[in-house]
Amino acid sequence: MAAPTSIPLVCSRCKGALEARGEALCCPRCAVAFPTAGGIADFSEGRYYDDFPGPQVLSAENRRGLANESEGARIEGYYAPLLDGIAAERGVSRSELRVLDSGCGNGESVEALSRLGFEARGHDLSALRKWQWRERERRDRLVVAAGETLPFPGGAFDAVIASGVLEHVGVSEEGGARYRVAPMTDRDERRKRYLAELLRVLAPDGRLFLDFPNGGFPIDFWHGVEPGGARWHSIREGFLPTVSEIRGLCAGIGGGLRVTALSPEGRLRFRQVGAHWYGRLLRAPMAGLYRLMSGRVFRFLAASALNPYLVLEVRRPVSSR
């Protein structure tokens, strides 16, 4: 049976129905109005995670960095085949598969998903991203919202993707000449709330995909001072998650959630790391390792400390669906 594709927006506070009034979506129960300027619904209530007064604060280097972002590549090169597998299992078409990209950044991923035929939505809690989205063709599918309070009904999505998001939940970060990060006292509770909300909007037989640098691997190539720069870190730093941490958080959420590590083959392209000598040196060996992880025999390596980048699939067991 075909899955419904309509994904209504609901109040991010009470999850009740909203009424359109001019350029706002209003919740009669909470007596709050969420603006929809430029076709983009904003559920932040003015609380963004960044401070972006306008494009005048962007330097030439900032603009180059934003222009070099390629959020569609991870969809086309990695997630689209996984989503096709889900659609094939259910016997539905791409247009009947509802997908949420959590922390979608510049919104390119949602356009890529839509272009490929999926019923896609995306959210982020960034004033900068909201400004970027004005140029997106499918800005009607993008909402400004916190991951812990999503404006979607329960079970709205067949698949949820969160790339490079979870590690930034529950930590304080400082840039500049040297990157610094420290866990907050309630880090685990914040991360659990975020995961629980992603699971709330996931259909009972849906898939949640999480990806981020592996906290069990001693080198972080994604949060250095320069793009692709190697950052050595302690495995007890408290920033980058591990497989065991995610399993512990999911156990705390309940429901018998199953966490499986997948090979990142196709997810990583070594584009930024490859600009450094060590990246060029590691590219071929890591590509070979990822290929090994894709096979049944060596699949266990995807969850090990040998893998610098984790891709995790979270599912509910068949008995609880």
C-alpha cells in the first residue's frame, strides 16, 4: 500500500494543528505565531544557534567557504541508494518515501532529494542558513526549527538523516586560531532529547541514519582550524560520539532500538583532507578499508576504532513495530 506523502506542519510546542494567517502560522492552543516570510516557516521564536545580523558580516573567505559547500553530494553519492533500498523493501516509489534531513545546512540536500523524486523536508536552526535559503527553489520544504522541537507530526517520515549534527549537541565550541570544545554537564540528556525527537517523527518501521566523526578514532579531520586539517584529540574529550555512546543513549530512550554501523564507503570523498599530504597518503588505504567494511565478513570494522567516520542506522525491532 502506498505511503501518504502529505507532511503537514504542526506547532513545535504542542504538536497541534496550525492556522495560516497572513504571513504566519498560528497555534490557537499556544497563542503563538510563527512567521513564514519568503515562504520559509520559522519556528525558532528568535532563538538561533548563531548570530547572523546580515551578509555584511561575511568576509571573502566566508563566502568562498559557503560557495564550496556540497551538501547534495552526500545524498547522491551515499544516501540515495540506501533510500532506494527502503523503497524497494516497501514496494513504493521514490515519490512515496518521506525523508527528513535534520540539520540540512544550506538546503542543497533537500533540493537533491526532491530532484531525485523523494518527498523531502529539511530543518536547521541557523539565521545564516535561513538567509541562504532565500535562493533555494524548494525553500517551501525548509523550516527553521530546533532538533528537539520539530514542527512535524509523529511518524511523518520513513527515513531521517542527520549528518554531522549530533556531535555539536550538548557541547560548547570555540573557533579562532585553535579549535576548542568541551562537553556541557547535561550533554547526554541533550543528545538523548534530540535523538528521541528524531525517532518521534520517524514511522514505526522507518530508519534513522546518523553520521559523524568517530570519537573512538584519535584524529579528527573535520573540526580543525583549516578544512581537512588533522586534529588530534583524546578519546575522552567528550565531543565526538562513539558507537557505544549512541547505543547507550538509545537504550535510555527505550523501545529496543537497534544500532548498526555501516561502511562509510561513498559517504567520504577525501576532498578537503586530500588537500594535505597525509590525506593523499591515506586516501587509497582508507578507500580499501571502507570497501572491506562493505562486505559481510569485515562489516564489524565499521564500528571499530579503525574507522575515522561513523555512519549508524537506528531501527526499532520487528517485534515493537
